[in-house]
Amino acid sequence: MKKIEKVVLFYVSIVELVENKRIVAFIKYSKKKNIYYKMLSLNLCVAIIQTLLCLAAVVAISLKSEDKNDLMISSRDLQVNNEITTYATYDSNVILGLLIAFTAVTALFHYAYSFNWWGYKNRLKKKNNSLRWIEYSITATVMIVIICFASGTVELNVQILIAVMIASSMILGDIIEKTMGTQVAKIGTFLGWFLVLGAWAIIIKNYEFAARGFTLPQCDKKITPPSFVAYLVIILVVFYTSFGFVQLYQICRPKTKYEHIEKAYSILSVLSKTALVSIMLWGILSRAQAIDPCATESYDSTEVALEATI
């Protein structure tokens, strides 16, 4: 019996030794050669952060103030001397729903990267992660629509145009990465910058116009976009253009390790999305949205009348 135990222990020790060697070899391999394992911790972090932001937006639906009107943004009617003649009111639940949508999509893709779904590892070896560009074509488009809602670009046709421009620029990003070092990549880069800057030019121009305010004829009160929108536009312009600079760097320095490019995109992605969600949640939950001046006036006059009666 003791001999059998010794034999069993001997084989167990051999198995443990082999497994330990495999673990050491795995660690060395992951550190030196395989980009997938180098990206694993970052992808998991991004996925977890986006999951938390998604849950925060879900919770915000129940926490947001009900006694305030939703985002009320000035708009302009080009048919009437280029003056603001209309305004649009958006249900903030719609904006929160869009926040939930793009954070959920981001989390899904990064969990997929972490567990090597959809051939992620092979895509990294080929130095072209098409999955990233598919993710961006969805999330960046939803994000730009949220910014349109918040900043004063309320015309549906313009919103669709901007969304298509941003989605097209993301698809161009994938084409550029596939054709790196060719004339196609250079032309694609120019077109991508043209589309992104064009979209932001429209948004900034509309915000500038909306910021002048709109006087409500029924009560002679002026409304303007919420104060946090200016910070939102500035920060997101910086982040959106930063993606283009990363790809420009990749084109100018083709020998750069692909893992550095992948990490740069992932970090910019999580920072830009965290900034958008944080600012929008802060704006909605802190009741910083514009209030209907007429409703406020009516409420104040009723309150004064009650006090006088008492």
C-alpha cells in the first residue's frame, strides 16, 4: 500500500512540475511575444468600466428629477432670416437610453476581445482589428447623436447626415489600416479627417447659434442650452480628433508596434466614453438642464398668490 502511495505521489509531483513549467513558459510567452495576452488586462478593464457606466445610466433613469423639464434646446429656421424661430424638447430618458446602448455595445466588444471571440487574436497578428472599427462605427455614431441632441442640432436631416459622416469615417479607419503604406491609405486619411471635421463644424456652428438663446413669444423669456454642453463639445472634439492623430502616427511611423496602437485606441475610447457619460449624467441628475421659463413663471406666480392669500 505504501509503495502505491509513493508511486502516486511521484506521478503527482511530475505533473505539478510539468504544469509549473507550462505556467512559467506561458507567462514568458505572453510577456514577450503574444499581443493578445498583453491586451487582455486592458480589455477587461475597459469592459468592466463600460459595464459600470451602463449600470449608472440605468440607475439614473430612476434617480433623475421629475420636477424639471427635459433638455430644451434652441433651434433655428433657415427659412426665416436665419433667426431662431423654434425649439425642441427631448425626453432625457431617450438620451439615457442612448448612453446605455453605446456603453453596452462597448462592454460587449471588449468582453469579446478578452475571451478571444470572433477571431480577435488572429486579427491582432494581422495588425488589423476590424472588430474595433465595427465597434466604433456603432458607438461613435450613437455618441455624436447624443451630442447633437444636447448641443442644438435638432433638425432630423442634419442629425442623420452627421451620423452617416461619423460612421463613414470609422469604416474608412478600417480601410486605412488594411491598406497601410499605400496611396489608398493616404486618400482615406484625408477623407476621414474631412468627414470628422465637417461633422464637428456643423455641431459647433449650431451650438454657437443656439447659445444666443431663443425668446419664447408666449412669456417673453429666453432659453439657452444647458451650461455643461459647452464643456461636453470641447472635450469630445479633442477626443474625436485624437483618434485621427493616432492613425496619422501609425501611417508616419509604420514600424511602431501594433500593440501600442491598439492600446492607444482602447485608452482613448474608454476616456471619451467615460467623459460623455459622466458629463451627461451630471447634467441630468444635477438638474442643470434648461427649464421652461413659462412653466417656471407660472409656478412662481401661483406660489406668490398662495402666499398673499395666507
